[in-house]
Amino acid sequence: AQSVTQLGSHVSVSEGALVLLRCNYSSSVPPYLFWYVQYPNQGLQLLLKYTSAATLVKGINGFEAEFKKSETSFHLTKPSAHMSDAAEYFCAVSDINTGTASKLTFGTGTRLQVTL
Amino acid sequence: DVKVTQSSRYLVKRTGEKVFLECVQDMDHENMFWYRQDPGLGLRLIYFSYDVKMKEKGDIPEGYSVSREKKERFSLILESASTNQTSMYLCASSLVAGVAGTYEQYFGPGTRLTVT
């Protein structure tokens, strides 16, 4: 079964600083990977996805993530944090062998705090 | 614009009550999912459906059932609500994974259920 590990349940950065949220996955074959963001009292919104095309994926709101097969990682970065980036972030992995259903396995989430 | 709606944002029920959570999507998606979200545990899949009247158990189906009579609607049923089912419930939908790869899931805003 697929699994996803997000290191750090809480990350705090200063406004303007680099954001780095870590995600490692376990998979016997290259998976499809996703980052979602959840703002307070809202559902999840897709930030970006990796589907075996370019290893560096650009998403919305200035975020990007790099797929590194050798490290089984898909870390999320943003060069300069903004107060509006404060939210919870979830990494998810899809098993490509799930037949007709695109099931995702989610990490436990990382809450990003942005301080002045 | 893609839209997944859930019948209630907040719900308070008593122990032993039968609870219905409704989810509707307007994107003609084949797949629909129900998750529960708890602090520190991320999202856990309860049930999913890949076609009308078709369903499969997810990781934590105990105490829940589902119904999908129409393509756009997926209902989660708590036959006899218990306090340990107090949680945030998220519905999602997606296209069937195609040749181009797995499609992302689109989420509703969530229902925060409290069972007293």
C-alpha cells in the first residue's frame, strides 16, 4: 500500500522567507503526486501535481515542487512567504494500479504559520 | 467552474441518530469519495464510488454506509451516530484515471459533524 510522510506537523516562517514543506512517499513504481492546500473552514484546493512529465512542477500562488525519484521525495517550496500562505498543506500520492478509481493516500498535513 | 457542494457546513446530532451527509458534483465525474479529517491523522478514506450504484470500502468504513443512486450525488450515512464519529467530513470527485494519468480530486467545503 502507498504511504506518504510529511515531516513537521507545524512549520513557522517569517514573511518573505523561503517556504519548504517536506513530503516523502513509498511506492514501488513512480506514482502520481499532489499537493493540496486547505484554508481555515474550507475544503482542499489543488496546488500542483506531478504526473511523470517534468520533474519540477509549478503550481498556483508561486509554489513549486520537485520530484526526486532517488530520494522518493516531492518537497513543496515557495521562494518568499506571504501572510496569505498561512494554511494547512497536504501531500498525496496516487496508486496508478487502482483500476478505475483514482484513490489518493494523504499525508497527515503540515500547518504553515507565517509571521511578520 | 468545477463545483462540489455538501448539504451542511455544520451539523450537531445526538448519539444513536441516523445521519445523512449529502454531496453533489456538477462536473459529470465518475468517481466520488468520502473522507474524514481529524487533527494529526490527515484525510482517511471512508468509501468511494466509481459508478452509479457501485461502491467500495476505503480504509475506515466501519459505522458508515453510502448510497449513489445518481451520478452527481453521493451520500454518506451514519446508521447510528456515535461520539467517536465527531469529525470533519469531506466529499471529493474526480474523473476516471485515463491514458493521460490520474486526475486530481475536487473537494467540497466539508461538513463539521458533532455527535453529543
